[in-house]
Amino acid sequence: MSIIVNLDVMLAKRKMSSQELAEKVGITQANLSILKTNKAKAIRFSTLNKICEVLDCKPADILDYIR
């Protein structure tokens, strides 16, 4: 079982680059890359909140649970 981050899907839907998202959220591109490649062990709610705000989405739009 694992949590999958579908950030690339939302970036494509919003026609936004990773660099632009990182700048608007206030995180480094390296940290955003860790999230996108599912290598993150955790994410702060404040970061998740800002990502959802910038992408105009809900956490369920970018996070998925796979058994």
C-alpha cells in the first residue's frame, strides 16, 4: 500500500511548469521533484495547502492511495 502523488497530471491540466509551481508555492525545485517522483516521506499540510491553492484543486486531485 502506498500514497501516489499525481502532481504531473495537475500541472499538465493547468498548463503550468514545475518551476512556476515551485516559485508560487515557495519551495525549491528539488523538493518539488522529490514530491513528483514519489520519494517524499511526508508533506507539510501548509505546503499541500499552498499547492492546492495555486493549482485550484483538492488534495484528492493530486494524492491517490494504492493497495
